[in-house]
Amino acid sequence: MRPPTRREFIGASAAGVCMMSMPSFLAGCAKTAPIESAVTPANPFLTWFGVDEAVIRSVLSELTARGADQAELYFQHSRSSSLTLEDGIVSNASSSVDLGVGLRCVVGDQTGYAFTEDLTLESMLQAARTASSIAQAGGGPAIEAFRYKEHKGLYTLVQPLSDVGVAAKLPLIEKIAAQAQAADPAVEKVRVLWSDYEEHVLIADMTGAMHMDVRPMTRVWCTVTARKGEETQSNSSNLAGRRGFDFYDQEQIDLLVKQAVDRTMILFEARRPPAGEQPVVLAAGASGILLHEAIGHGMEADFNRKGISIFADMVGKKVSSEHVTIVDSGVEPSERGALNVDDEGVPTQYTKLVENGIMKGYLHDGISARHYGVEPTGNGRRESFRFAPVPRMRCTFMENGPHTAEEIIATVKNGIVAETFTNGQVKIGAGDFTFYVKNGWLIEDGKKTAPIKDTNIIGNGPDVLSKITMVANDFRLDTGGWTCGKDGQGVPVSQGLPTTLVSSITVGGEDA
């Protein structure tokens, strides 16, 4: 029997998920018979589509027939689902399946790339010829045998996400919504979103290395709207990671609800701070967004290789206080930015970008690593098989310093604490940024006094890095569902920070 086409497969899969996962009140959406099993096999590309070693060898041979410095096939099969509860009613329930292979041929700094959603040999060979058209030299090495690489297990689940149906997810989000609604009489509306994602990837490169990874992802997002008189305020909290359904127990529900409700209710008391240059204390956790956007992007090697980043000539130089060590890590278990292996097949690692104030290096993919004559750091990432990988962050954070948060606050005569952030803009080349602070506190005479809101902070990443004067010992990775955008593609990331004092940032407040 021939393997199913992509159209046949996705149509059957979508029907099967709907039939097997929906509770009875939603069962009417399924009009076709379910597939035999909703469980994804260990190697769906082989089991469902007959993509064996012989097929992969043939496609790689075509991809490197005109020469290549680097070449790989990136197979991806992903399943996702989401469920939204608003005002006690399910407003959205959806699921999707995606499938395809990306083919890349690299010659020097040039990349030839093609992808196909059709995993037949004919279609993949045609895509390989398209990707290899940039090359003009002789053929690549023949692959005699593939070597299957073993990798660390940073996110192995007790129960695969494909085994968890809507009938299990719905009571969870109903419980979160009810708990948030009951938390304060002023709560007027609650919206809860559940989403999960399960991705199978197979990476085969021109050296004969073969990598497989199963990458789960879940997120629960709770948004609360409250009203007092004529005033309405809204805020939210979310939990995310490469975690299974069992992670969302009562302790996590309590944390999620408390954060969403507290962040909303405090806004009724909050005001805008005085405007102008002043000390800013970045609170532990979510403030890592500033580190990620204003500093981390500038340390991605492609921006430096092209001379775009302000950090292009700073390796080995002092860029911050001796208390500052900045890391980008792919090996934080179960975190949203964790990866057993990057999208080029390179094992991830704990990469120091700044150590004791001295800049150590960049985040590399294979192209930039060859350019600089160093080993890749496992930062080659892509949104899907439709994109070529580029250097991207994973879990970016600052390590602990010698102070306490209380000591830091006590040193500030007048300033603010920035706790949670929403919108922001960054110019990666220069490092100039603007961030919107959703929640924070006023500091007066060394004490937190009043909550603040509707506050912008404006500055320059390298300048802020040089103005860090104190770092606390309360480091925390934020648990939110951060997604990083670059070159038109988004990837999941994590970020964090200990409480950190920046001696001066421009604050847009009530006198602005």
C-alpha cells in the first residue's frame, strides 16, 4: 500500500484528533471516521511516509552534488491544539497538523534553501536541486553509513501530549477561570487559554550524522478584567514550558491566578512616576526581557559577522560591572528555550556571553562559527522546516550577584522598580530600546512606596549594560510563554534576571 499523501494525511489526522479528543458537546464537529490511532510513532517520517536511510541518502547526494560546505535535511512533523474559555463558554477549540522537510546547502556565507510539504522522493529531489543551485564546484562526500546521535533528555514527559484530549483540558481551564472569578468581587471577566504543541524533528546532514528529537510545549494564559466604578483594568499571567499536562497542578494554578489577579487589582492604586533620568531597579524574573532584546540580540553572531551590531568589536573588552555574567543556555530542563539539539544537529550548551563584566563571545550557528574559526554553540534555530536556521537565543539570563534585593532598594534615593513588561521596540544595530512597564513601584528614600503604571523606559542596551552597578542573589527564570521574533520567524525562548540596579535610564512619566 502506498504511503498517504500530505493532503490525505493531514485531513485524516485532523478528523481523528477531533473525534478522539472532543467531549460530547463538541463531537458534532467530526464528520469523518477517526484514524486508527492519534499517537505519533517514534519516527513518523519512516512509519507513515517510508522515508528510510536509502531515501535520505539519495536526497542528500542530490543536495551536495555540486559541492557544499554544510548541508542538511530538516524533517518536521508537528501537532498543535488550543482551547479558549471566555465568560464560562468555550469560544474556540482548534487543532492542526503540519509536515514537511527543509533542505539547505551552504557554500561559504551563502545559503541555498528549499522546502517541500510532499515527502515523496521525487518532490524532495526537486527541492534538493533548487537548494543546491548556488553551488558550482564538484560533488560532496558519499555517505556510507548514518551515525545516530544520542542526546540529553531535557524534556521527557510522563504522558505524551498527543494522549491528552479536550476532555482532560477543559476541566483544568474551567477551574482556573472559576478560581480567578472568585478571587475578588471586582473581577468582571476572565479569559483562559490552553495551548499545546508536540514536534518531531529528524535532522540528517552531509557527514552522515542523524539526530531525532521530540519537542513538547504547553502554555496556560489567564487574563483578568476588573471594574471599580467607572474604571476598568486588565492584566494577565501565563505559565509555559516544555512540560506535560501533569505540571499544571493546584500549586501552579494558585500561582497563575494570584499573579493575574494581583497584577490587575494593583493597577487601581497605581499612578505614573515622575519623568526623567533616574535609577531603575529591574525586578527578578520578567525583567529579563530587557536583557534579551536590548543586549542579547546584539550578541547573535550573524549581526556581528555583518558588522551590524554595536558589539562587533567588543569581544575581550569590559562592557559591564564585575558583578555581571550573562549566559545563553539551551540546557535548562523543561524550560521554553531548552533544546536537546539545535536545528542544525548541534548539541546545546551553557554559553557565557559576558563573564565578570568582560565580553567573551557570540551565539553561533554553523555559518558564523566557520567565519570566526570557532565551534558552533548550538544556537542555530528555525521556526519550522520552511525557514533556514540563523543564530537565535534560547534561555538568556544574568547569573546571581553578591547583593540582596533589599540592599539594592535601600541605595536608591528616588527611582522606580520595573516588574512586568508588555510592548517594546529595539534597534538591534545600535541597541536603542523603548519598553512599556505594565507593573512597577516608586522608590522614595530607599523604600518601595507606591505602585506605578503606564511607564516607558528608554535607553541603549550597551549603555545600560555599562551602568549596572549592583546585582542581587535572587535570580529567577520567568515562566511566561515568550516568543522571539527575528527575520520573519518566531521561536520559543526563556529569559530571567536577578534584581539588578541600573544607575540611570530615561523614564517616561507624568511630566513627560
